[in-house]
Amino acid sequence: MADEKLKDALCYKTAVELRKALLKREISAKELVDYSYRRIDEVDGKLNAFISLTKQYAYRTAEEVDRRIKINSDLPLLAGIPIAIKDNMCMHGIRTTAASRILENYVAPYNSTVVKKLEENLIPIIGKANLDEFAMGSSNENSAFGDVKNPWNFNKAPGGSSGGSAAAVSSGESVLALGSDTGGSIRLPASFCGVVGMKPTYGRVSRFGLIAFASSLDQIGPFARNVEDAALLLRAISGNDPMDSTSINLPVPDYSATLKEDIKGLRIGVITEFLGEGINPEVKDAINASIRVYEDLGAKIEEISVPNTKYVISTYYVIAMAEASSNLARFDGVKFGHRNKDAENLMEMYTKTRAEGFGEEVKRRIMLGTYALSSGYYDAYYKKAQQVRSLIKKDFDKAFEQVDLLLSPVSPTTAIDLGSIINDPLSMYLMDICTIMANLGGLPGISIPCGFDSKGLPIGLQLVGPALSEELMLRAAYNFEQATDFHTKNPAI
Ligand code: GLN
């Protein structure tokens, strides 16, 4: 097949469109993987979205898909569609770095459950995507493997921490991607890069084999070019897992089945706290225009106050850092990854290994988290944060008595300049103001493209719903997408 035709076949096409092409034998799964790698050769020198490529694995999966197509055998719905996974998910025999020096040469001895599920669904994993070290960050500038650039403007951050996953989908390197979201790390980069990104309900997707950052908040979720693809991918990775005791033991709905139903009478609450001070006027305009789209679709809009939102940043950062300090204690030079060679005794080996292996932001969090957990301070910080977390959850319970879904911006601004706030951790933490609440409440949230600012950068709309409301949320997102064309726009690279 001629290059241009192949390019046309993959770049910016959706999984659903590509499946039709595969079944009609207009293109093979091998050619799709070929195209992904060609596109990566073409643009990744600039973007830096990948840490490792997994060519052998991707081609092996594609071959199996092509073999089954040849004999007209049944094919899972996303079979043959290239996917990138964030490099904090373990893949057997493949380097899994979490974008940290400390795991630079760590080869995972087992598969995470999501990788197993992608395998069962014959979805070719083309590579491991760049991220902020241990998923700590909002701009993807904390990676030991270099910044990721935003495909819409190379001077801008792609958002973090799943910046590589978002950039890979946005630039046409991959059709799908997986990320992880502890405080917004799927939704923020999705909004900065103009793609769909979803954090499922806590426990919907197994965390087995995901390198832990903050275990009570972490959740894996899909990136895609549109809501329909995201719904298919969510279904493929969801479900109970005996290897993760926090995974939910309930059947996984067929999210695609109800996607196209209308949303007349749906009650949507607009969070007043997130449309006030500090929100960029262009973001505000786009959100107000989105509210009108929902009104035209027959939804009932109400203003909702979530008063404890003023505490979300402080609550989240105490809990996330405390859990991180405990989770990262295992990286001590003994069991995993990097070990300092010149230490003369065990203590020195621990300290030198950790000093060399961790980046600045990770060290900051280990120190603050350890402090918050230490005897004498535990009650004042960690316990207090857990209590406020309960208050925030109660705000949500109350809100969801009144409305079905909550609507807000994903972030107060569009993509920030690379380098602009990397030395100002507080400003960086404030970028998560609208996303963190869903993690604290264990609730699902989605980011969908809802406009562009005057510089041509994408703006994201966030919907958050009650636990296990993914079906409804995806339907609301799909209806919005059908009424607008923001998701069809692509960066000019
Ligand atoms: N930006 C947030 C943080 O740095 C969220 C990260 C995430 O969701 N993994 O903690």
C-alpha cells in the first residue's frame, strides 16, 4: 500500500473506523503497526512521547490478528488497533522505568493485569509512553527521560503525568493509549492535547502491576480520539481481579450499547467554585458554551456548590505524598533497579542509591510524606487529611442527590509553557484543582475536547459522576461530541 494511503488509513482515524478497514481487508494489522512506527520515526524525535518501543511484541500480536482475519475467525472489538501504555505498567520481559533513573534498567518479570487484558483482546502494544517520574507531576517535565512536547505547540507542556500517552494519541503515533490518574494525570494531559481521557471509578480497573504512587487514589484508564473508542477500551480493561483486592466485583457493562441514546432530562450540575476566580476567561467561555450545548441536547443545568473544594489541593497532597513515601520505600537498591556501587556499608548504600536514583520532585514528596506520617505529626496531617477527605465525599453524596453528573473545566488554563512553573511546585499543584476531587471521592471523570483558545490550544470539559456511572457519563460525553466538532481537529505536525 502506498505511503500516503497508509497514512490516511491510520493517522487520526478512530479504532472503530480502522476495525471496519481491517475486516474489509483494506489494510492489515501489520500495516497498522508499520504505520504507527513510521509515524513515530517521523515525529517522536520532536515529541519524546515514548521511552521504549515494543516492536517484537506489537508485530507478534498483529500477525495473530491477520491470521484470524484470514480464516474469518472471531475478533475482539479492538483487535489489531495500536496502543501505547504508560511506562508505569509492567510488561513481562520489557523495561519498565516509571520514568525514573532508579528503575532505568528494570525489566518487569510479570505482566500487569491491564497488559494481560490487552493481550487477550489482541491489541498490539507498540511502546511504553513517557510520564512524570512515578506519575508525580502535571506537565511531564519531571521525567528522567526528558520532557514530552505538546503536539499542538512544541513550546508547551502536554500536561502530566500521562503526557506521553496523550501526545502519542494526539499526534497520530498511536490510536489508543493507557494512562494512570491519581489526581488528574489522565484528564489533564487529555485536555492539553485535545483528546478524550477517562479516569474510571476507583477499583473498576485492576491496579495489579501498576507501579504504585498513591494506592488509595491510583486508577488506570483509557485515552482515545473519541468517546466511542474510549468506551470500547474501558470495557476491554475493566473487571474484577483476584490480584487486586480493591478491584470491584461487579459485571462490566457494555458501555457502547447505550452510548447513542439521548440525554433528555439529564440533570447536570455546574460546579460554581470552578468557574470563579483564577479560571482563564477563554476556558470559562468555552465551558459556558458547552453548557449551552447541553441545554440544547435537553439536559437540565443547575448550579451546584461543592464547598469543601477549597481544601482539595491540601488534602490531596498530604494523602498522595504520605502514600508515595510509603510505596517508594521499596526502592532501596536491594530488590529493584539501580544500586550505588561505592557505598561502604548498608546505610550508605541505601542513602546513596536513593539520592542518585530519585529526581527532585520525588524526593520532595518522600520527605513531605514521611513527615506527615511521622509520630507526633500523623494526627495533625495524615489523619486530618483523611477526615477532610470524608467531608469532600459527603459534599459529593449531597450533590448527587440533586444532579446526575457534575460539569467543570479540566484545568484553569490551557497548556502551559514548558519551563514556566517547573521551579514553583505550588503553582504546579494548583493545576490539579478541578481534577483531584474525583480521585478523593473514588469517582469516575472524563475529559473531552470542548474548544480552543486564541492561540489554538485545546480546552477540555470535565464530567464527574457517582461511583460506577461510567455508562451514563460516556453517553453524556458522546452526545456532546456528536453536537460539536472539536474532537475532529488535529495538530498540524
Ligand atoms: N499532578 C498530580 C500530582 O502530581 C496528579 C498526578 C497523577 O494523577 N498521577 O500528584
